[in-house]
Amino acid sequence: MTQCPLCRPENETVLWRDDHCRIVLVNDADHPAFCRVIWEVHVKEMTDLDEREQMHFMAIVFTLERALRELLKPDKINLASLGNQTPHLHWHVIPRFADDAHFPDPVWAPK
């Protein structure tokens, strides 16, 4: 899919990558440790992956969550997989802090 911004990223900060997925840092001033875990092949849903791939992908999401909790001590971690605007399988992993711009509302809520 040539128009997909996750298939053809520009200027992304890759924190980690393997053959199946990558972790990128999202450029978000209000949420400086906001990350995405992105499946490398263009698929839309978790059920497009086989069971082994699903387990691998979620293990990466959970490992990232654990690392962010240990390093940053956030008040909460938000995990979200939407894909309505960008239908390419990815998870948002967002450390939340009581003093962030939206807390306790979703990061996409108006300020």
C-alpha cells in the first residue's frame, strides 16, 4: 500500500526493530515518551496475523510498556489500537502523568 504513512514513513525515530515490527517515538510535545509499535507488513487487524505473530507482536507491546513503567514511573500507561485513520496494524503505548496536558482524559481529547 503505497499511500500508507506507516508503510513509507518519513523522519521517524526508530527506537528498536526486528524482522516483524518496530518501535518508534512519536513527535508529541504534550506526551514526550509516546511510542508506537508498528507491524512491518501492511495488515489492518490483529486477526490478520497468525497466532505466533500475534503473540510476538503483543510481547513487544508488553515489553515496551514494562520498560516505560520502570524508566519513567508514569501514573498510567495507555494502550490503544485504533487504525481508523491509518488502517495499518499498530499499537500506541503512551505513558501518562497527572500533570500532562490531557490527564485524565484521552490524549486525543481537546485540551
